[in-house]
Amino acid sequence: MTMYLWLKLLAFGFAFLDTAVFVAGNSTPPNTPAPTNASKPSCENKYRGVSVSYVFNKDNNTFTATLDVKEECKPPECEKEYSGLHACVNKNISMSHSSCEPPFQHVLEVPPGPNDFELKDCVQLEEAATSLCLHWQNYSFLFSGQFTCNETKIEYKFKCGNHSQVGKNYMFKVMNLKPRTNYTCSSQVFYNQQLLISRKQTIETDFEAPGEPQDFACFAADATEGNISWTPPQNDFHSFSLCYQTIPKQGEANCTSLDKTQHRTDLRHLTPYTKYEVLLQARVTGRTVRKSRNVTCQFDTSATYPGKVKGLRVVRKTENAIEVSCKCPDQRNGPEGSYYLEVRTGNTLVNSYSRSECKFFVEDLQYLTEYNFSVYYNNTLYSGPRESATGSTSYNAKAVIIFLVFLIIVTSIALLIVLYKIYDLHKKRSSNLDEQQELVERDDEKQLMNVEPIHADVLLETYKRKIADEGRLFLAEFQSIPRVFSKFSIKDARKSFNQNKNRYVDILPYDYNRVELSDVSGDPGSNYINASYIDGFKEPRKYIAAQGPRDETVDDFWRMIWEQKATVIVMVTRCEEGNKNKCAEYWPSLEEGSRVYGDVIVEINEHKRCPDYIIQKLTVGNRKEKANGRAVTHIQFTSWPDHGVPEEPHLLLKLRRRVNAFSNFFSGPIVVHCSAGVGRTGTYIGIDAMLEGLEAENKVDVYGYVVKLRRQRCLMVQVEAQYILIHQALVEYNQFGETEVSLSELHPYLSNMKKRDPPSEPSPLEAEFQRLPSYRSWRTQHIGNQEENKSKNRNSNIIPYDFNRVALKHELETSKESEQDSDESSDDDSDSEEISRYINASFVMSYWKPEMMIATQGPLKETIGDFWQMVFQRRVKVIVMLTGLKSGDQEACAQYWEEGKQTYGDVEVHMKDTNKSSAYTVRAFELRHSKRKDPRTVYQYQFNNWNGEELPAEPKELVLMIQNLKQKLPKKNSAEGNKHHRNVPLLVHCRDGSQQTGIFCALFNLLESADTEEVVDVFQAVKSLRKTRPGMIPTLEQYQFLYDVIASTYPAQNGQVKKSKHPEDKVEFDNEVDKAKPDANCTSPVEALEKTPEGEKEAGGAKPTEGAEGPEHAANGPASPVVTQSA
């Protein structure tokens, strides 16, 4: 315990030791005390009064702060200038010096940027004449939604004249000022009591409202005009506004603006006998429009002549009483009046009547007399013009009845006497039916003419000579041939059990060469069918000419095909034409697959539809025989019109090529049939046989061969037009030869066509082009050359022909029927020149006949409305534009589209979309008609790579565009067959509607032919186009271009044609695989491009057993011969 206390005392003592002495070893303490550290002054006191000024840098939108430091302060202890400070972002700084401590912490409060404030004029327009208003707007708050600076430190100062305001309110408004006076205003913004922004401006107050016009007066000058006068107000104004309307009000008032210098005006085209109210006010326009109070006056127009009565109807009520009625005129132009009727016969006034209502019942008129009825309206002051109509009374029915009773009695007595005489004569005549019908004189050979065969070298000249004078020589030759050779008996066909097997009672086969079927036991007449063997050119029994099977004879027809070993059937009719049955449908449909006809089984394997014919591949077998089935090809020609003959003979030459491709040496006879089996059948057989003769002997004997045909079957080549058609086909073949080429042979064929052998001679391609007829001025062009239409043509040499020009209707018909039903039209499409407008456009036949395209020139500015009317009326789906708007310095086409909506007459055009590619531009338009509800979509394809050049720079791009636009065209409906429509889905135009348009149309048709039939005929495609419009394919380069494009589109690879695959090239114009049946029963294609002017001829004496008309109808043949002209 004692030790512990000693230790504590020792430690306490050490605490008070002078450690310095202790450590130094000096035990002597200093005599004076050691100095102590005195405390330094505070830096806060030193720098508290520092002031800061801010300068805004517009280049980088930052502030520079400068400190006003009077005391010593140098870096690094403190900075006197700080740059790059952002608005409303505070910065902490430290200030120190060796003479003070601790460092002074200071905050730099950076003000908002001047760009964050904008001085606005906030005066309301209605107060602008006597008030002004200024408003500082903080954009930092507006756009970011927050203001980071301290708003309480912002202060606003305003001063305008004697008016001022200081404080936090950022809006300054002064009222009760003088109008049209200048005021100088200053506006400042302070932050933290430091000036941030200052603005100075001069503000002018607005106009005050003008006073009202003085001495306002109005009165009527006459029935349709009023005079208005006034004196202007005293104070400032700029114009007058005058409005007038009828009393009581009818619709909106008519208003107009008048110059301030005017003191009077006239109102014209007013309605007679009507009260009008007129309102006038003065206006001044400053920051807004200020109006004076309205001043008004009224006046009445005077009466005048009323209009003509409407809807005059004259209706016979009884034999000698007529009711006359009408509707009131559109303008009575006066007080309520009366209707007056004057009844005249010739120049004699019979009677006159007056009624308050336009309804007159005129009685006791003379029987069987024509009267003139004139009606007019009188408004008690004036009489309107007369409206006249005629009406007739009928006979006196009572008198006629008495006369008819007497006549019936006398006629009945006479008829009984005649019937008795006929009965008595009938009993005395022979009952042998075979000797009853003597159609021609016994000695048939005497009436035949001696007509020499025609050599190939003079075939064209002979045709021209015989067709001259309306075909007088052809008619003489044809009429000299007996219709029936009476020396050949016709007994089997007239037997009673065979009569129902004949379609027409006077189209019967001769006994000596009729086709005999095998006998069926127990069935009398089972070996009979209405068919005859026909000799070809030096080839006996090459053909069988048969009537179109009836429902009762279909089994017999197929038995004939099997027994005769026929492998080709040529059908030159449709099952129905003009709502008349021409032939039974004697083959199975694709849905059925096969059908049994008696013992014969017919199976369908393939069905292919082309524009002019349908090919069906069949297999025919017999249930009673073990032999394998035979392949039979059925070719149905579908382009023979209901009346007349085909206008293009090359169609039958094309049919012949298809038939010969399927027949062979080992086949049986070629079976040819139409309806009766004589007219069209004889024409086809005549063409086929005579072409063989022309190729074998270089001459033809058409007359002799037709006589031979008539000796083998009556009425073969039934009418004169068919006789002429045979000659036309021979001329066509002799002039132009075979120009069709298959795709598989195209490349070597084209290579040979381009060779010159010898080099000095034209190549075969050049020679082919030179053979093309020019068809220059071959049809009239009267409409396009009329004086009022000349300004609508871009090129005076390219005028559409009258026969196929596109006629515009003045008004669109509004039918209650659906638009789809109204699309179908008759042959002439109901377009008459009297009610149509002119546009330079032509119908051009497309590949899929009878569908058409329109070839037209680029619209002029004054014809843009007509262009869109044509697009709407013809239901165009795709417009193809092949040029730009300019060709060099010349306009090639007016721009007929605009952004948004444009209205042309009754048609509104709205451009909805535009898509551009490297080669073409596609625009989509929506068309609406004011009288139709549903809109229509029209696409425009503008090809961009064909500007002013004769040929396109990139043909492949043109082909791609064609394949693409085909997707927008409506697919061909197989159920419609060849029914004609007024719709034209494709319209093509260039500058003149011929140069580039011709190339496009030809290429479009050739590509379709290549895809469908795998053949092309450039010659016939161009020849057809030249007939439709002048200037089509005028040069050899364009002609060769068509060949080259087809060859490049279908390149050869290892000897085979390789089709270019494009997604756009999948359009199918035909879905007949599922709908084979309607093809056979389709109606005839309308030959819209050409019509035969002559009337029709019927087979004389032909009385169909079913009550139908005669078997064949035709005109006297085409009016214009086929002639060759240099292109």
C-alpha cells in the first residue's frame, strides 16, 4: 500500500517536470517564461464583403464570374475569376491566405441564362387598340418542366411612358391608351439584384373599329338587277363588306368585298319577283379585322316572263280523249298564275283551256287524228314560252268490231274452201316421202360455171378483181353452185326412225357417202348418223363432216369416233351462241374425269384454254373390246362470231397448224363439225385442202373444190362470206407465209433470220418486215380531224380511226343495276357519235380476246379532265406511262396527277401512294364519281428509262414491269368465256400514243402468247396493231427489238427454252382447270374492232326441227380486201 502511494506521487511529479530541461540534461530552468502562439484573424471576416459579377458567354452558353477582392488573395489560395459556369448551377469556392484561418467557404449563385427568357407581346387582339401587354416567358421552365434557379431572387421591371411596374410579376399590362399611338417601353430582368436582361422597344396601338356607312340606300333597277349606294364613315377604314340574301332566307348569303373608294355598286343576276335584304359594313385591317355595325336596306325585284313548263305528257285515255299534264316551270318570275292549253290540228286552233293546275282532260276529239298540244304558264303579268307535244286519237273501236266480225265470217268460209282443196290434192299426191322434197332442178350440172384455177402469182390480183364492186364476181360464182345435187339420193336420213337424229330437216347426208355405224340388233336405224365422208386434196375420205351432236346422238357420235379410228376432232362452234343451242356438250368435265357413252368410255386427261381455241386431251376406250384406249385430241375453235365470219383469216390458218400438229398418217379421218356440219365445217375443210393444193401445185381451184364438197354433202360452204373467206385465207398464206415460231426453235430461227445471204440482199428479217402492210389511211379519221377536235391532238399524223376510237360519254349513266351487271355491253358498246366527246385514244385488241387495251397520247393540259373521265368510264385498272413529262425541250405529257385530291368534272382523283424503283414508279390513285358511292383503285406505272429514245435502254426492266403490273389486272373469269365487256383494264400512253405504246402493246401480247402457247408470231402481232392505230411499229429496229426481247426473256439452255423466273410472272389469266364446262357454252366474242357493213344471209329453206333459226348466218364478207403495202 505504501509502495503504491509512492509510485503515484512519482508519476505526478514527472508530469510537472520541464521536459525540455530534462531531455537536454539542463537542470537549470530559464529565467524568462517561453513565448506562446497568438491566434490568427478569421478568413470569413477578411473576405465577407466580396462582390461577384457575372458575364454571359453566348458562344458556349456559360457564365464567367469575377470576384471583386480588395484584400490580398492570390492563387492558389483563391481565384478572382471563374469561367465555364452553367446557368443555375451553384459553385462552392474556397478563399484563404496565410494571414487568416480557416479558409472562407463561399457559394457562387450562377444566374439563369439570358436565352431562357423571351419578351412576348401578350395583348388580346380585341383590346389591342387601347391596351398593351408585355410578358417575360421563361423557356427553361416551359421545355424542361422545372426551373432550377431560385425564383424568389428574380425581379422584373417594366416602364412604358408614365406607367411602370417593379416586382415579381412577369406580366405588365396598361389599359385606356389612345389608338394608333406609339409608346416606348423598357423591360428588365434582375437576378439576385443584378441586371440580367434589358429590352427596349416601341409599341403602336392598333386601329379602332370604324364607324358605320352613312346614307345607305337600295332599290331595284329591273327584274334581275339592284342598285346600292352609300357614303363612307369619317374615321379610318380599309374596305367595305356587302352581303345580300332573299327574304325569307334560302341558303347562304352572297357576300363580296368592295374597295374603300366605292360609294355604289350593282347587284346582277337576281331572281325576279323576290324581296332582298342588303347588309353593308366598313372594315379596317390591323392586327385583326375590325368591323363597323351593319347597316341594312330592302328592295323587291320586279316580275318578268316565266320559264317553260316541264315534263309535258300527252296520254291517250280513250279512243278520242287525251290527257295533257305538266310540271310547273322552274321560274315563275311573278305572282301565282294559270296554265293555258291550245289544241291545234294542222294550223287550225281547235280549242283552248285555262287551269290553275297543269292537268287538262280534252274530250270529244276526232278519231284517227293527230293533234298538237301547246302549254304555257302565265303569271298574271307575263306569259312564258310554249312547250308542245303531239298526240293522236285511235280508231272507233265499235265500228271496227262490227267490221271485223263480218270479215271473220267471210274469211272462215274462204278458209274452209281452201283447206278442202288442199286435202283433196294431198290425197292425189304420192305417199313416197323420198320423192316429195325436190330442192333444185334435175339437171344440176348445167348451172355450173367454168372457173379456171388461180395461180399463186396472180392470187392477190384475182382476189382484188373479184371482190371489187361489192364482190359481184364472187357472188356469181357462189350462186352458180347447186345447194343440193339431186342426183344423189337421200333416203336413209329421211326414214321415220332417223328423223329425230337430224338437227335440221334439210341438212341431210347423201346415201352413197354417209358414215355407216355398226348395226345393233333390234334397233332399226342404229347404223345411221348425220355425217359424211369428205375427200381432201387428192386424199380420199380424209375428213368426216358431221353435224354437232344432239343429246340423242352423243352415244352414236362416240361410236363413230371409235369405229372410224379418229384421233382428232375439230369443233368449229360453241355449244350455245346467241342463247341458241348449237351443239350438245359431248365430253366429260374435268370434275367428272370420265363418262360412259353407250359402250364407249371417254376420259379427259388435259384441258388447255387459249384465246382462240381450247385443246382437250382425251382417252377413248370400248367396254366390249380388249384393245387399249386411244388418244384423241379435241380442238374447239372459239373465235367464230355469232354472225358472219372471222375478220382475221390468219386465225383459221393458226387453227390448221394446231390440227395438223396432232394428226398423223396412221390416224383415221379428221372429224370436223359445227352445228349443221356444212357452213363452218366446209369452210375449214376448204381452207385446209386448198392450202395443200397451193403447196403442191402452186395453184388453187377453190370453185372446183367447193363444187366437189357440195357433191359429197349438201350446202357445204353455206354462204358467200365463207366462200370469200377461203380465198382470203389463201391470199394471207400466199402473201405472208408461216411467221409463227415456237420458243424451242426461236434462237436458231432468229439467228438465221438476221443473216444476209448474199450480203447485198436484205436479210429474211428485213424482208419479213417489208411484207408488213402499212394500213395507212385504210379507215376514216373524220372525228379526229374535225376543226373543234384538232387542238386535242399532239401529232396531226396520229389521229385515231373512227371505227375503234374511244368515245367519251357526256354524262355517266346511273342505273339501278349493279355496276358489275352494267359492265356488259352489246357489240357496239352503245357508244354513238352524237352523244360522245372526242379524245385521241384507240381500242387495241389484247392477246386474250375480246379483252382490249387503250392506246392514247399523253394528255394535254386541256384534256386532263377527259383523260380521267376515260379512265373512269372504261374502268381502267392500270395506266402505263412510257415517257417523262418532257422529251428534250418538248412536252411529252402534261402532269395529270397532283398530291392529294383533284376534281375533274364529276371524277375526284386522290393520289394515295407512290413507290419508286430504279426503272419505274408505281402510283396508286383512288377515283370517286359524284354519282357513284364506291371508290375505285387505279395504278399508274411510269417507266423511267425510255426518255426520248426510240428503244428502251434496259429491255429487261420493261419486261419486269410488265410482269409486275399483270398482278394488278383482273384475272380472266373462265365462266364468262368470250363475253364482251366495256371494261378496258389496261391503258397505255406515250407522247403520241403510237411510237412507244406500239412497242409496249406488241411486247405485252407476245409475252402472253409465249407463256400460254409457247409460240410467238411477231408478224401477226404487229400487223394487228397497225390496223388499230397509225404509227404503230414503224421501223425495222423496233420490229427486231421485239424478237430480241422475247429471245432474251426465254433464253436457250442445252437446246431447251429456260423460262425466266420472276415472282411477278405468276399471274394466271385462266383457271379453267376447275371450270371446264362453262367454256363450251360461252357466248361469241364480239368483233369490236371491225364489223361487216353488209347484212346477213341465212340458209334458205332451213327449218330447224327444234324451232331454232337457220344453221348458219353470215354477212357478204369483209368489205376491205387484204392488200400488201410497203411500210
